Amino acid sequence: MRSLFIAGNWKMNPGTAEAAVALAEAVKSGVGAAADVRVAVCPPSVYLHRVDQVLEGSPIGLGGQNMYWKTEGAYTGELSGAMLVDAGCTHVILGHSERRHGMGETDAQVNAKLHSAFGVQLIPIVCIGETQDERAAGQTEDVLQGQLVGSLAGLSPEQMAGVVLAYEPVWAIGTGLTATPEQAQDAHAFIRAWLSNEFGAATAARVVVQYGGSVKPDNAGDLLARPDIDGALVGGASLKAADFLGIITAARSVAAKGKD
Ligand code: 13P
């Protein structure tokens, strides 16, 4: 059985280290020691050290929001996976749509970063998802398949089992529009079927696939109850401790009750 995994992607927020520390402290005290649901926060990299200190003694994971595939050298502005580990990270988000669409990141680059993340034992959270136009044109599955093929090339089944995927429809990110639980489940089932085909059913059954896109405390329970939705990658609602904790509470209640 896959554990539910709720991760907060703080993106380029909050504006100060003090505010980041306060948010991390509130999340830490709300989550407590229970590990029935996996939780991680992904702050901007300049806050990682400080947030890592706050999270000491807590089961909450710490993630970077991006990394470079090279291990060291003359790459101004980039961060290596080893640097993220040194700052306390356990996870790293790769291929977020804001990087794919806003900054031109390609599947091949995501794939290079993924292999580099494995080299330093970071747990990768690899994001995929279609735009509004692609969905309207009936291309959702083709787009997802292309991103899966390109981003996950060259992985062994054992490596694949250690990847977290995040299905984030671009049209649902930061828009207040959420995929319906049915739309999200359909996409997740497609992803799981693709994984099964490529890596075998046993591996596919182990891969955690999060949903992301306007997840809030009041819609999280319905999404997380679906059989192939194994967690959430939360943007805006992860910046308010009460909202993020509300999503974790919803996940805990799904974990306690079991799936639909
Ligand atoms: P929102 O929850 O703000 O829609 O963002 C989702 C997201 O991009 C998480 O990575």
C-alpha cells in the first residue's frame, strides 16, 4: 500500500527568511510526530538551511524546487544535488510546469537532473501535465506520455519505484480551477497504466503519484480518496499553515478510512 504524500511547493515565497521560519515552525507543530502521512516542504533555496534547522526532530521532509544536472563547476546561478543534500534536503522537485513553460526546461533536461538526483539519493518529485489548449484538443494522454517517456528515460524499475510523480494540469495551477476528482483519477490511471507497461505491474503499484493544481482543504479529501491519487503537491495553500495542515488532516482521514 502506498502512503499518501503531501508536499508544499512554496515557489518564490515567502518574502523573508523570518517568514519562512515561522511557516515551517507552524507546520512542524501542526504535523507533530505522526508519520501516517508523508509530508515535505519545498522552500526557496536561500531558506533551506534555516528551515532544515526548524524541522530537526520532525518527520517532515525538505525539498529543493530545482537543481542542475552537473555536480560542480562554472555554472553561475545553478545548484547541485549535493548542495541541496548539504542544506538538509531529502527531496527535489523537477520539471515543474513553471520551469517547463516559463523557462523552457525540456524533458531531456529533466531527465538529466533526475539521474543526477539519484546520484546523491535525493527523492525526485517529477512534474508532468497538459495545458488548457492541449486538453481542449484531446491531447492530454499524448502530452503526458511524451513527458513520461522523455523525463523518465533510462531508469531501472527499482529507480522508478523511488520516483514521486506529480500530475499537475497546467490550467489548474494557481487558477483556482481544480481538476475534478474524476478528471484527476483518469489521468492518474493513465499514468499508472503507462508505468505498468514500461516497468511492470509491481513497480507501477509502488510509484506515488501526487495531484497538483489548486488543492485546498475543502477539495483534498475527494481527490485523495481516488484509488490512483497518492497525495498532493500544494502551491498557494501551502503558504498558510492552517490550510496546509487542513490538507494533511484530510489525507490522514483518507489514510485511516482507506480508499473509495
Ligand atoms: P497551486 O496549488 O497554487 O495551484 O499550485 C500548484 C503547484 O504548482 C504545486 O507545484
